[in-house]
Amino acid sequence: MQIKERNKFLIMAALFLGCFYMPVEMLPFRNPVFEAIALVRWYAREHVALCLVPAFFIAGAVSVFVSKASVVKYFGAKANKVLAYSVASVSGTILAVCSCTVLPLFSGIYKRGAGIGPATAFLYSGPAINVLAIIMTARILGWELGIARALGAIVFSIVIGLLMHIIFIKDDRVKEEEIGLFEEEKSTHTRSLKHEILYFASMVAFLVFANFSAPENSGNGVWTVVYKLKWYLAGGSLLATLLMVWKWFNREEVSDWGKATWSFAKHIMPLLLAGVLFAGLLLGRPGQEGIIPTSIISNAVGGNSISANFFASIVGAFMYFATLTEIPILQGLLGAGMGKGPALALLLAGPVLSLPNMLVIRGVLGTRKTVVYVSLVVVMATITGIFFGSMIS
């Protein structure tokens, strides 16, 4: 790593450690500034080391070891739509990541040649189709919301992906032309496809198990057993990854992988932390208030009007929700009079968007595509909430 890059890494590491060990309990005030600082510390502790860092390494591996020709073939503008959108739309059932952790993975496949349709379908489905979150939604908020959330998330990922493909199909074609004739890159390694699959599977397994959430109630179900064994499974996955790298990769490949990983980290992390800080300032942490009082939010989402559903979608789009935190927040809002239509609208927009998330997406897609993507999520969530609220009223 060059001296300039090393200095950037040291500065970023120092900022992260400062956020991680920030003594917020010692601050003598409680106001939106405090909430913003506290949210940044919580984010550094809960979502950087075990969520974002593994995601950066996976994204770096995709950019180095997965050929552009392969990505274009299966996820490009001219790829088989059934295969591309089927894979992209169910990825959330495997990854179960939040709206920020999915960003390095999305950036990796998009920059490697994926069309904007499959890429945004993956971007939406990653945090939206979380099996545990859907189960908890059904148990805590009611089976109607649980089923509507599951169906809505799958349909949204496909529809939004297809609409983004249709709207920006000319850009996709230009992108494919810039990639070239899609000739397979010459490779010096001797790894088989089986080795590559095992290597990526072990990294994804670590990301999944290290962030495996506790079940709603303790018991002897499969979810509880996996949760009790999560660190053994995560440790085994990490050890397997390290052994594979040591046995199958040469020094140059490991160096290229590290450089690609660092490239994603240095471009994405500052935007995420800045976005989390600003989101905390505006909306506070779950259960706490920022500049915008929660009473205003709860009063604005009662009933099933267009304004209530639209407001719920907008608040969900800008507020940061870690995986599963949207459920207790909605439980409180429903108890305060929130309509079930707006509740679904927030469930379909909130976990997949946030202010930090938007800042990074803009850096990858540009302003125009980001505005269209966010608008599609908000408008579709609003319409779905109105329809759902009318249906169950």
C-alpha cells in the first residue's frame, strides 16, 4: 500500500476507533446532537466490523476474481431476464443484510458489468427479503402484515429492477459497449470453478452467521440452534476462507484483492458515517428523538390517506433501520394509532433505503438514477400501502 493510501487508511481507522470508543455516556446533554453521536457509535460497534468489513472483502473478491464476461453474460442488459431477476430477487433470503451492508456487494457487481435492472433488484432484495424479519413481522405485527411484506418485497425487487432496466436501457447498452467485446480475461491461476464457489460461499457464510439475529423466543427450533452455534459456524467459515486463500491463491492475487477491498472501503465508509450522523441528527435513534419529534411522525401516519402512506414511505426512506429494528418501532407506532397501510408502506421502504444508503448509491449510479430508484421505492410503497389499508379495513 502506498504511503498516501496508508495515511488514508490510518485516518479512517482512527476515525472508526474514535466512533467505536466514543464515551457518549459521559456527555452532559441529551438532544439531537447527542442522538446523532450515539447513533454513529452504535453503528460503528454493531455494523462495521462484522457487517461492512466482510462485505467489502466479498465485493473486492468479485471485482478481482469474477470476470466481466461472466457478469455481463448472466446479469447484463442482454442476459436471460428470468434467470437474472430470479437470482437477484431471492438473494435477501440468503444474505439477510441491512440497507448499508448490501452496498459494497451491489457496487461490486454493478461495476463489474451487471445491468442496472438486476443490480437494483439485488440492491432492493438484499435487505428486504429477510426471512427472520418477515417471520417476526407476522408474529408481532400480525400475519396480514407479514404476508404482505413478504409478497411486496419479492414483487418490488423484480418490478423496480425491470423499470430501472426499461428507463435506463440506453445507458446499459453504452456500458456494455464500453466493457468491450466481453472477451474472457486471461487468468494465471489454476483454481477450478468448484474452488471459486467454495471460496465465495465461505465468505458469504461468515457474513451470514456472524450477523445471525436472535430469535424472538428461546426454544429448540432450528433458528435457535443456529443462533447458539453462530460463532462456531462463523469461525469455521472464516478459518475455511483463510485456508483456501493460503492454499489456492498466490501473493499477487491476494495483493490485488486487498487493493480492491480498500478501494470500496475508502469510497463507501466516509459517506455511510456522514449519512448515519445526519440521520441521527434528524430522526434520532430507535426510541429516541432527533430534531423531528416522534409525535409529529405518529400523528401524520394515522388512517389510510394518501398523505399518511406517502409520509410513512418518506420517513422510512430517510431513517436508518438496522436489521429487525423496524419491527419494535412499528409496534410502538401502531399502538399510537398508525394505520396498517402506512405501516406496510414503511416496511417496504424503510429497511431498503436510508440517508446513508442514498449517498453511496448516488456515488455508484449518479444522481439521476438514484433519484429514479428512490422515487420508485417511495411511490410503489405508498400505492401498496393505500391498497393494503383499504383491503383490510
